[in-house]
Amino acid sequence: MGNVEILVPPPEDKDAAVAISALVHALAETGSAAIVRYIKRANALPYLGCLLPSMLLFSLLPFATC
């Protein structure tokens, strides 16, 4: 799977924790994964990746822009 990152909300952000928890539960209940555009920091290049529901794992997907 290559580089895999675990996405977690900032410890003090309860709203983000609730949103991530809801996303994880929805993906797990439906047996789905999410294809996402991920930008790590402001002004960084975007990555295309897949979010897997077990602990919200992000795996980079290969793609090319035209």
C-alpha cells in the first residue's frame, strides 16, 4: 500500500473529532472507502488518496494531471 498515514483531529477540536468519528462509522457500516483530495498544509500540493475506515487510514493513490 505504500505510505499510509493515520488521520486524527487536533486534540482540542471536539467538532472535528465528532465529524471524523461520524465519517469512520459511516464508511465502516457501509463497507466503503472514500476517494479524497488531501492537502496537508496551506499552499501545499494536493494529493489524491483513499480513506479506509479502520482508524481513518490515508493511502496515496497514483495519478497524473494533464
